[in-house]
Amino acid sequence: MAKNVSVDTKSTQEKVEVEEYYRMENEVVFFLKEAPEYRISAVANWGENSHGYIVGEANIYFRHILTGQRCESVWECLDGWSEQDEESNEKWETLCSRIEKYRNLEATILNGNTIDL
């Protein structure tokens, strides 16, 4: 929604259009197709104007697999945690690798899709 605001500039009045922005957020869950219990969430925050256009850049981060804390890279989601068996570790690493290589990461998160990799 645009607002008209009167601004007094040295005895000349002019109307300035001020546009409202909305904070938007989407969360997407990435999981292994062959083992859906291995999941990592990615979140995007961004501003959107009243016309539906993104203002600035989307802020994308991941959630730690145990704590839910913000992680700047997908690999940080595994920090401080490890499985006891090699097979589980391999699956987590496969998922992180596939997310890292995923070409449409930002668009996918902004659209809010769930993705099996």
C-alpha cells in the first residue's frame, strides 16, 4: 500500500509517495529421497513491497539439525553432532552436499517448496 505524505520543503509543499514493505519468511525442508528421516530446514527472510517485488536481497540460513539454531551454511547444521555409525554420517553428508549443489536454492526457498534430494 502506498501512502501520500505531505512534506514541507522551504515553504513549498509537495507530496511524496512512501511505499510500505512487508517482512516475509518461508521455511523449506530438504530431505533425502532414499531416507526421508534425514532432513535439514532452510529459511529465507526478505522484504516485499506492495507490488509483490522483493526489496533488497533475501537472507537465507539453515537450522541446526538438533538445536534449531541459525546456521549460515548447510555444513554448520552438523557441527557438534555425529552419529555413531558410518552409514548415518554418510547420509547426512550426502544431504548437505546435495543442498550445497542445488542450483535453485534461493528461488525454491522463496517459493516455500519441500524438496527431496
